[in-house]
Amino acid sequence: MTVVTASFLREAEWLARTLRQRFKLQGAEDIVQETYLRLATQTDVQHPRALLLRVAVNIARDQLRRAIVRDRHASQAIRFGGT
């Protein structure tokens, strides 16, 4: 078992709770799983909890940015009569 896997198993609930508190997310568990998938093959990690949090926060921010852009495009399409 890698350091990242052991840390993930230990910290997954904390990570999901932190994401829900910081970003008011419904899908925090999905971000936690995506975080693990991105880091599962890492072997030389000095601070696994910090790395898990950093990657999860980056994923959450990316998702929020995408949602903002998607909503903006949808509202413009409605305003100009497009679909």
C-alpha cells in the first residue's frame, strides 16, 4: 500500500467534510474519489494529507469555474434565442 493510499483511507471523510464546508458542494465525495485517482500512482510523497487537500481544492475550483462558464453560456443562449 502506498503512502497516498494509506493517507486517503485515513483522511477521505475529513477531506469530503472540508470540501463541503469550503465550497458548499453536493458532490464532495466525487471530488475525493477523483483526487485519489489522480494521486494513486504517486510513491514519493512527503506530506500526503496536504497533497490530498491541494489536489482536491484544485479539482473543486476547476469544477466551479466550469459551472460558471456553462451557466453564462446558457443564459446568453436563452437571451439571444439560441439553444
